[in-house]
Amino acid sequence: MNLRFFKYQGAGNDFILLDCRESRANLTKEQIALMCHRNFGIGADGLMYLEPPRHKGDHFYMVYFNADGSESTMCGNGGRCISKFATDLGIVADRLQFHAIDGPHWAEVRGDQVALGMIDAPAVVESHGAHFVDTGSPHHVDVRAAHPEAFVEYARPVRNSYGVEGCNINTLVAIDEGFSIRTYERGVENETLACGTGAVAAAMVAVHCGLATSPVVIKALGGDLKISFSGTGPFTDVVLKGPAAYCFEGIWKR
């Protein structure tokens, strides 16, 4: 199998992208997991297919897989990276629209900055001693004075407390320039440098708790993300903005 791939990252959240407009990749779960493996593969937090549009007026359709090879719910930074990929392929110059598993999205690409229109989100609710909101993917957000020193060891049992499918786990700390976030992503089963839907969820929780007003700056380990929206729950007009960049490309031979 000679498969051309492209690697992109958004605030350190990295992805393998495949142009599937002319032919489907049809990778197995095991093949995707191997490609995403950081020791035996290319290395990535997830893999995406850019497929032909399935809805009138769209430029493409986004299919997202976790690093373990399972097809997943929406990925915000993935949506921003695939939008940058689409403009690099010449599909559209700067503004585009597409659908993903959670519904319709729009994006605007300005150099290395990509703004992504997210779906509406319901009100924040109390859950497992913290807060929960679904921003296209389910997120548990714990507002704390400081991040746990052993973050992954803290996050894994909380992730599992949400059942077999689990939940993405975030801790949020107020700082002078906004908020610092750390995120454990299900499907990756580890901490990632950034998570777009997690940053959106954290911003909504910050507003819900009276700690901020929109727009909210969320500082992930891999870079800064800016989130704006209307309302205090439910949330509408949700926009996620931040960096997205091409890393490299190659041929996967297996």
C-alpha cells in the first residue's frame, strides 16, 4: 500500500490528512492506529479523510478517526487543520463550508490562523464533581487553583467514570492572560498538547462560572486558542480560532 499522506498541526494537536476526493482510503482500525503510533508509525493524535461533499454547497466532508483507529466525534483543531489543508489543495481560497459527523461547519483561513464555526452547545451541567458540556465531543471540565502534578494519573479514572465510551477530561486554571488548560483525550488515551472542542468547553464553563465573558483566551500546552460565542447556555454562534500549519508529507508504504 503506497498511500500519500500530509501532516498538519493546530496548537500542537497533530493529524494525518488524506485526500480522498477521488478514491476512498478504506483503512482498517489497525492500520490507522499504526499510522498514528508515535514509535512505529508517522505519529499523530488522529487521522482524517477529506472526502467529496455530501451536502449541497459544501466544499468537502470531514471524517475523523482517533489515534486508536476508532471513528470519533468532532475534533475542533482537526476541523481547523483540514480547512487549512483544503485551501492548500486549492479547493477554495479562504472561506469554506463542510460537514462532519456532528453537522455543518464553516471556516475562514487567513495565513496560519483558522477560524472555525462550531455547532451550538447546550447549557453546562454539573457532573462527577465538576462541569460537563458537549461541544461536538463530550467534555468534563474541572476548574481548579492549579493543575494536578500527575495529570494523566488524575484524568484516567475520571475518564473511565463516564462509562465504556468515556469522556474527555480537562482541568482549567485562571491566569493573568486568560485560562490555562490541560486535556486528556479519549481515543488517544493520553494528554494532548491541545484540544479544540475541549478549549471551547472550557471557555463555556468559565463563562458559566462567572469567571469570564466572551471572547475567552484558552492557553493550551501547544498554543493559544480564542473562543467566542453568544449566550451563557445554551451557546450559539460558537467560533474557535487559532493556528494551523502544514508540517510535512510523504508516502506510507505498508
